[in-house]
Amino acid sequence: MQKIETIQQFEQLAETKPRFFFMKHSLTCPISAAAFTDYQSFLTSNGEEEGYYLAVQESRELSSFIAEKYSIKHESPQAFLFIEGKPGWTASHWNITEKELNKL
């Protein structure tokens, strides 16, 4: 799992990776901490999947960019599955679980 911090890094991902998971993670929210743990566990158990994340407090510009570009209201925590450069799935808060991620 790799941390993404800039719009340029994110755009490169969206242009070059046909499928990847992405999470907006809050460093101060206990709900986000639980979701992030499940996200990490999912990626560890599914080594063929690629996963990335941003820390909302450190990358607000990128977080806002994603919300605006894809017309998806910002939430934190928030997880996405990008397919061919577009969100094919998104969830937030308690809906980000290893069980749900494994269905994708």
C-alpha cells in the first residue's frame, strides 16, 4: 500500500492503472482507524490488488480534487475501487470492511 500526496501522483495512477483501490483516511478519527485496519488487512490478504491512500489532514487539496473531479461528496473515511480511471465502487465509514472489500 502506497501513500499518495499530490494531484499529479493520483492522476498518474488513474491514467496508468486499470484497477486499484484508494482510501481517504483521517489520522484522528477512530472510525477511520478501524476502516484503515480492515483496508490494510484486505490488501495484505489479496496481494494481487493494488491499494493506495491519502491522509486527509496532510493532503486536503488532493482529497478535494477527487471529490470535485468525480462528483462524489467527500467523506472520511472513504474508500474507492477505480476501474479504468473512474470510481466503480465507493463506501464510507462503517461500510468499509474487509468483508465488503472482498466482494469486489
